[in-house]
Amino acid sequence: MSSKTFWAIAVSILALLAAGLAGVFWGTADLSWDASVAALLRLPEAEQHLVLIIWEWRLPRVLMVALVGAGLALSGVLMQALLRNPLADPYLLGLSSGASAAATAAIVWLPATFVATVGLPILAFAGAVLAFVVTLGLAFSPARGLDRLVLILAGIAVSLFFQSISAFFLHIADPHVTRAALQWLMGSAAGTGWNDLLPLALALPPMIVLALAYSTMLDAVLLGDERATALGVPVAVLRIGFLTGAALLTGLSVAGAGIVGFIGLIVPHMARLLIGATHWRLIPLAVILGALVLVVVDLLCRVVLAPEELPLGVLLALFAAPPFIVILRRVRRGI
């Protein structure tokens, strides 16, 4: 590992830790620094209601947005490599729209006891997989195999379809339920509990390990399918396997924090600008930066208009627009 990569990862980890502590100590409730530290460390003099705020409300929320940001960033890295498209992200193939449609249908129509029993993450993942299968079915032909260009166009069509399904469910649903669903669809980790962290916390580490294990193959895919195949890379199997993993991470992320856009698109490019495109270095930095960006944005959502909260999607769109324009300009110039 080069010194540039080492320092980029080390500084990102320190920034993530600092942002995480800020997310735990600051929020809509104004707590003193000494009281927050005592509550976080569970000191004897800590007030119980502050311990409840820190350990049951803020800490699980910070961990959730960190996991979501990391998962979406990893999905973006994988999709941009496997599709060789710098504008690819977890939402390109309709994964988020399928997950959100399934989750919206569950919130609006299914009994709360059933949703609690089955789990919203499982239902959202099922929606993401359904959208993924439909997209693959539209883009695959026995003669030509998987067409990357058709895959992108099919993903856009499938995404629009599932967005319309979600809008239809919200339009005919009870207004009280609709408000809750809309807040979730705009992105929010409010109300996250420790049990909500489990699905994504179990799925993300194995995906990171697998991505690192096959990082050289991902590098080869960037050379083109023919060259990668000549080097012994099973391109079709690699593409299907990692796109399925991206569907899993996207579905679980949508279930955990609602629709969170731009992380999978912007963060991989941020990491490439810092250390280059070699996946052995790119993957860990992108994962850390994804967690860092979403933790910071979630903190800002809580403090900008405190005691009111902004949806994650609002500030993410504002912050992501300038980098997105830069990426488009780079793509046009062929950089």
C-alpha cells in the first residue's frame, strides 16, 4: 500500500470517527458536552434519560447511516466497474425503486404485525431482487448475452415503473399512513433501533471481503469483456454475482434509511480522484467515504433546522449536484 493510499484511508477513518462522535453528541436535543460524555461512557453520575437518548436513539442512528453509506458506495464501485459506466449507481438498474415500492406497499397495505414478523428489510430486498430480475430479463438475449447498454436503458424503464407503483400506493392510501411513508421515502434513519442494524451489519462485511478478494478481476473487467475473458476472468458469473450482491445491499439500505440517492454515484469518483482506480485500494476508501458522507449529512439534517429534521434526500441532492456536474464534464471530455 502506497503512502498516499495509507494516509487517505487513515485520515478518512479519523474523520469518520469524529463525525460519528459529533452525530452522537449533537442533535435536536441540546445536551451539554459533559453530560453527553458521561452518558456515552455510562458513568455512575450519568442521567438515565440522557443515556437513553445516546444509546437508544442517536448511536443506532449514526451506525445505521454509516452502514447505509458504506453499502451504497460499495454497490456504486461494483456497478461502475462491471458495467464500465462512470454514471452507474445502485439506482441505475431500478434496484432502489423496486425496494421502495415493496417497502411502501408493506407500510401502506400490510398489517403492522406481519411487517414486524417478516421484517421490512426482507420485503425491501425482495422488491430489489424483483426489479433486478426484470431488468436482467429485458437486457439478456441467448444470442448476444447481457447487453450493457440495454441493461442501463432497461434499468431506467424499470425504475420509472416501480416509482409509479409507489406513487399509486401513496395516492390511494390513508393520509396518516401516507405521511409516514413519504417521510421514509425521502430518506430518514429516525427511529432506528439496534435490531434494525443487524441485516445490513451481517451483509456488508462479507461483500467487502468478496469485493477485495476479486479486486484484480474487477480491474480486468475495466479492460473490456474480451480482454478480461482472455485473462481467465469469468465475466458473466462475476457480473451476475456482484450485481446480485449490489441488489442485496441496496434493498437493505433502502429498508434501513429510505431512498438515499447519489452516494453510490458520487463517492466512488471521490475515492478515484484521491487514490486512483485500482480496486484493491479503491474499495476500502470508497466504503469509508460513503459512511463519512452520510453520517455528516444526517447530522446536518438534524441540526440545520432543529428541532425539526430535514430528509436525507434534500441535503444530499444539494451537496451532490456540483460534484455530479463535474463528473459529467469529465465523462464528456473522456477523462
